[in-house]
Amino acid sequence: MDCLTFNSVLRIEAENLDGFYRVLAAAPGKQLIWLAFIGARDSGADADSPAVGSVLPVDRENLTELAEASLLAIVNLDDPALLAREDALSEAGRQTWEARQAAMRPFLDPQQLSDSLYGSGGIGPVVRKAVDGGALTRATIYRLWKQLCVRGLTMLSLMPVFDQCGAPGVRRPAENGRRKAGAKTAAERMGIDDPNPQRGATTEDRIKIAAHLARLMKPGANYAGLYEQIMESVYVTQYVVTEKGREPVLPPKGTFPNRRIFRNIYQTEFKDLDRVRRRTTPGHFARNKRGLVGNSHEGVAGPGHAYAIDSTVGDVYLRSAINRTWIVGRPIVYIIVDVWSTAIVGFYVCLRPPSWRAAKVALFSTFADPRLIAELWGYEYRMVLDPAPTAPFTFWCDRGEYLSEGARDTALRLSLNTAFNPAYRPDGKGSVEVVHRIAKDAQFSDFIPGAIDARRDELELRTDVKESALTLREYVQYLYMVFTHHNAHADREHRNTAELISSGWPATPAGLWRFGHEAGLGFRRHIPLDQLVAALLEPKTLVARRNGNFTESLQYEGELAIEEEWSAQARNFGVLERQAYCFPGHAGRLWVPDAKGLQDFRLKHNARTWPETTFDEWRDAMGVALARRSDREYQQFCDAIRNLDARNEIVKRAQAETAAAEALSTGSELTTTQARAVETSAFGTALLAQPSGSVESALPKILSTAETADYDATMDELLAGVVSKEAA
């Protein structure tokens, strides 16, 4: 056993030496080795084990035999307290440590300790030297000696650890005559006798209250309600039957735990995280309370490898582009984020509920040429992400509309890999979840009319829907500016590596995106536009009629229709139907697949709406028109009935006047030609209004001159005579 050294620790499994020992002295040439007992090997040791710090001599040959029988081993005892730094001590702690070092220095000298053990058979001489210093008492010397044996014969073992001592966490049940623990009450401090003093908590109290708390604690449980319910269940044991029913007999004041004791039991019987788990649901804890184990970009090779997609309801009310007095409600916003660089690579806004139809258009907005998307939405394109995003290697998505047959077929068609998060675990793609909050905070801080701060419920912050002003197209343009600024300037200093600094690119999403691709870490996969259109955009039926090409009552025109003479074919052989694809956010454009490739069709200039209208808004307008049709038909019916009655009244009145005129007529009747000549005369009405004799006397001359060239002059002369006669 020549390997035994001062301060080493032995683990011995012999029957009479079972436990851990620290070597105090092993002088060469000496048969005895002095050991100090520092603890048993297990907590179930016998009560007759030696006290900690006891010293005993052991024969060297005995230890050698134990080592050969594998019953002795040299081990290491790691004590985290020895890692405490000297500069972390307070001034009082430093003074205590210095006093301990001065007094216990002989114990730390291997030669002095060895001379004392071999000379006197104990540590008495060393203890006397420490006591003669006068700084510490004999009891303190022996207490520190035990501490040196357990922690090690070094100066660090004497360092005070005041933060690990004291009363907090030590239970003091009010049993066996022990008074209630804790500070005195205000009445006790003022010397006022309390006839019903508050008793302390016993072990039985803790067991009962903890059992009820474990059963009753659940999400939304009220703390005051729990106290009252548990106190009644545990400490109300008597009831009185009265006319009103069974009433509890309340225990006297002070005979049961008060709220403060109840709270202490609640906080000490359950760990902090256990209390958090019990007061919320497992899903909410997993999403918002659990410990963070890493970052979302860990395990992702570089930009373009993994995109995360998510949708939410936009916190803003929108107006219709067709009629701004119409409020179309809150939109659905899809956002796609590159996980590695946190750059927003695409987004899509619509008015329809979340579905795979809408999610496909969001993918199209990400994979297609960004200049085309800018043209469709009507904003100015800025090349912030260089190179432009393409299809990724894999998609991270929820188990919502993405877990469907349509999503599966599209993924197979475009060779997309999808990775689904566990149910109710959006924290798996937090990089895209947080972007929704960024967009909502931006629009609320910018005071967008109609914006909602969904995280605040105060009455004064609730939004008036009538304050809304943006249309869907304008809201998309606004979000594009928000996301562009985010990509160009969001702070990513925590990702600023030496390679990124040397490249010269800033620690922003756009900088990480560009650096990753230049470093060869990026993934890019181009998909032709015709495949994107056919797989991701919404299919429509383009109907070719004799008067034009129509989709949803909107007329389109294109070179393919002119070349193949669709109008002539429809006029002679009936309507034609062709497959077409549209971008729902822009009604001014359609793509029609053909043997030559995709054919572009544009909305006709005199169509029923303008190109910037979205299909959702156009459908809303058509829906409003259809909803009003019954009102229009009813108004038309009412007007038709009134008009018919008015016409019938005119006919009846004319018939009555005609009958009356025929009854009073005594002159000769005119032929149809003669009557027409008089009727078409400029003065016919005036002549007919005169007495019958005057008219009859003038008729021959009127009829004789009706066919002459100076008919009007003759009529003027006759009329002048009639007027002069009336004047006379």
C-alpha cells in the first residue's frame, strides 16, 4: 500500500472497517496508518458506527490484504462547495475564513499532524495548539476538524457557506410541546393576551392538506376557494340540523391553520415546478412553461433546408376594394420562415378560412419569382433575400390543413418533404410563431385604423370596427414592408460567428441567408412556373362563348383564344370549356395550360371589375348582388302592378271621354285621312278647341291646302284669323 498519501480517501468494505476513511498519516517505515472515519457506505448503517472525525490506527498489512481481496479502493469525493470562489465571499465571510485558517493551520500541516498521531496516539497536541491561539473555542476546533475530515484537509474546506445554513426549509412541526414557529404576532409584540392563540401546523396537518391539494389543484383553481374548501373538509367535523337544513359548526379561532400556514404548506410540500404544472394544462406547460432545451435552427444544415409555415387570424379589420363602406372582417395570414436564417421567405393573405387551398397559394408565393408576386399584389419589389427563395428540402407544419389528402398529393407532385409537429405543440416551430407577433405589434404600434391588440383586453384598447380603412391589397403591401424591414434589420447578434464577421454580411436574417448560400450551406431547388401553377394555384373553368371568354362572370382575352378562334367555334358548335388557374389575390390574370405551355389571359378592359380586385372581393360583391336580387324582384313587381293600374286608368278615362264626345257630336264625320291632316297640323289642337261651327267652316280650306307646299303659311293665316276673332 505504498500508494497511500495524505488526504486520500479509501472505501473499505471489511466487516470491522466498513465505510469511507480519509488518510491522515502514512509515514514510511511505520507499520500503522492513521485514518479518519468520514461516513458509512450507505444510509442504512448501524448505529454503532464510529463518529465522523474519529481517528484510528490500522495495520498496513491489513490494508494490503483488503486491497488484494478487492475490498479496498482509493476513491474521489467531489464536493461542489469546494468550487466556491474566494471573491464571492462577503466581508464577514472573509474574516471568518481567515480566522479559521489561522487556528486550523496545524491540522493542515502533514508533518505536525503525523507527529501528533504517532507521538500521542491522537490529535490532542494539535488541538491544544489551535486553542492556544485564542481565536476559536475547543468546541469550534472539533467541529471544524470534522469538516476537514469530510471535505478534505485543505484551506477551501474551511470556507464558510452561510448560504447553505439557517432555518429556511427546515420543518418545525408544533408537536411535543414545541411552540408555533415563525415571527410573533402584532398582539404578542404589544403584550396583548390572545384568548385563542393560533396554533402551529403539525405533521398531520401537512399530510391532510397536501393530500387535498394534490387532488383539488387544477387549472383555474382559486387559491382562496381551495383554502375554504379544504378547511371545511378537514376541520369541520360537526353539523347542526336546523329548519334551513344542515349547517356546519365552525371550529374555534386558532384551532386550525390560517391562510399563512396554509400557504406555507402549499409552498413547501410541492416543488415550484410541480405547482406550475398543477395550475396549468400539460399542453400549456409544454408550450410555454417547460425548460428550453435548444434553438429551432439547431440540426438544420443551412438556409433553404427547412421552412416553417403557419397561419393565424390577422389582428385588423379590412374593407372591400369594391365598396369601401363594406367591412369584410379579419383576414387569414400565412407566413413561411426559413428556420436556419429566420428570414421570412413568403407570405399570403386571404379572406377565406384556413385550408389547403389557401396554404397552396402561400407556397406559390414563396416558390414563384418574387417579381411576379410583386406584380400581382401591386407593390415595388426589393431584393432583400439574395438569392431568391426556392422550394426547400423539408417543410415544418402543423397537423391541420397540411395533414390532408390534398397536401399529400401536392407534396408527391412537387417532391416536397413534410415534417409534422406533435398535436398542440406549436412551440416546435417557434421561429414562425413569433413572426406573427412581430407583425401584429408593428401594425398596432403604427396605429393602423382597425388594428387589434389581441393580447390586451382593457376596455379602452378595444377596436372600433368602423375605424378600419385598409383593403386586402393595401394590407398585403403593408405587410410586405414590415417583413422586408424585418429581413434586412432584425438583430441576430447571437448568431454572429467568426465566419459571418469575416464575410462582411450583417447579423440579420438577410445576412445569414446570403452568408449561408455563399458558404455552400444553402439548399435550392427550382420548380418551373408551369408546374407551380398547375400544382398550387386555384383551378378555374374558362368558358368560351360567342361573345367572349368568361370565368365567374368576368371576361378575359388572350392570344390563344384569337389564334384558335374560340368565339367562332362557340357560335357554331356551342360553348367551349378550358382549364385555367388563377392567383386569388389578383383577378386580372389567368393562366391556361396548352401544348405550347402556359398561356397568359388578361382581364378585359371593360370587364365588370378592375384587375386589382381579388376573387374573394368579387365573390363578396356577387354575393351582395344575389342577396339583393329578391328585394329588386319584389320592387319590380310592385312597380309593375302600379304601372299596370295607371295604364288601365288611362285607357278607361279615354274610353269614357270618347263615348261622351260621340254622344255630343252632330257634324259630319271625317275620314281617317282628313282627321290625320287636322291632327298633324300645328294649329289642329287650337282649332279643335273652338266651337263646332268655327271648326266646320275652316275645315274645307284646311283640307284643300293640306297637300300644297304652302300648307304651313295657310294654317298660320287661318290661325291668325281665329286669334283675332277671340280678341274681338
